[in-house]
Amino acid sequence: MLVVFCILGALLSAWLCVLSELGGAVLALAFVGLTAACTVGLFLLYIVVLFVCTLFVDMKKSRTEDHPFVRFLIAETLRLVCQVGRVNIRVEGMEKMPAGRFLLVSNHLSNFDPLIKLVAFQKYPLAFVTKPENLRIPLVGKIIRYCCFLPIDRENPRNAIRTIGAAAELIKNDTISVGIYPEGTRNKDEKEVLLPFHAGVLMIAQKANAPIVVVTTKGTKGIGKRLFLHRTDVTLKICEVISAEEVLSVRTTELSDRVRETMTKELTK
């Protein structure tokens, strides 16, 4: 995306230089200055377009349809942030990905985790189940709502079950795949590989009759402090894909134990 803005800025700058009929050293300086100005201008215009798209989001209703164009804009914006912010994302095991919709299950280290996965799995559009406070973040809340993110209130079992049902419907209706963090919150404890799991959220896969993609995340914890200043290497590894048949054949507690064991084995290597 950054390259695209630079190319468009250079082309627009060249056109303006031709129209101005400048020559010599003045032309070279004008071209460099106009290229920078046009590139920044195009980027700001892009942000305005993205902001306008979010104005039509109804925060009181969960989205039941994905918007491919807006999702593309959001994913490319996040990719640009990663490039400028010196965040290098590596994905291992992509060949294991299932053909249809799925439930993605991962460990949780940072607020950047879902955003990183929107970039890494752009070919497999994802919506995450998230805490309600994230939907109240200015601009970000509207963006993730547009991406079909669902709030879950773990303090209210009835609302939590409603969210699990809504997430399953998104998968079942082939609208989008769903991502969850069974730990329920970020793991800030350096001594613990994983926090206790909330096995109930795995019911999403059972209700949707969908496979579970088990992913481990490494390196995102330091992004906030290092962004733009130092390079951050993030590794996402697709450890295992549990088929829909296997998902339906066991209880959620057994499923939770299996997923946790798989993640722990990979994270402690």
C-alpha cells in the first residue's frame, strides 16, 4: 500500500511538473517536493474515505453481512501501519488452512493481536469476539464493528450465549470466519504460558459445525513500545486444524484441553 501511494504520488507530481513547464535543477526539486506532497495528500484522502465509510455503522446492531471493499481498505491500512511501524509478520503452516469457514483459536498477548491477524489472514476474512470496551474506542470501535466483530459480556451468561449463537451463525451462513481468545483476556503474566481457558466459547464451532484452526502468536507483546522505533518480529503458527467431525464428537471441555495442550507444546519450544 505504501508503494502504491508513492507511485501514484510520483505520477501525479510528474504530470504537474509537465504542466508547469519547469526545467533543470528547479524541475528536479519541484518533482521531489511535489511527490512527497502528493503522496501525503493521497494518504490523507484515503483516511478520509475510510472515516466516511465508518459513519454509516450502527453501533447498536451486530452486522450480519461482511463488506469486502471496506474490509479491504481496513486490511490495507493495517498493513501500511505495520510496514511503517516496522512490524514484520510471518505466518507458518498456511498450507493447513481449511477451504471453508472456520473458528480460529489463539493465545492472547496484546491488543494488537486481532489487528495483526486481520492482515495475516486477509485471504480468510475474520471477525473476532471481543470485550465490549473495544467497541467504544473512537474510530477503532466503528472499524471493527464494520468487520463484524462481536462483543461478549462474560459477566452475563445469557448475553454471552447470545453472542456465541451470533458468531456461529456468521460461520454457518458462510458470511465470515470467527476468531476467539479462550483465555478471555491478555496474558500479562510472564510466568504463565497460557491463562485458564473459557471452554464455552468453543461451542461456536460445534453450533456452526465448523473446523477449529489452532494458532499460536509470538512477538506481539512488545509492539506498543517498539512501534515505529524498532523492528518487531511477529510469528503466527497454524499448529493444527481440528475437523468439524472431531469438533462435534467430543465435549467442549475435552476440546478445550486438546487445544490448550497443542498451544502449550508449541509455545514452550
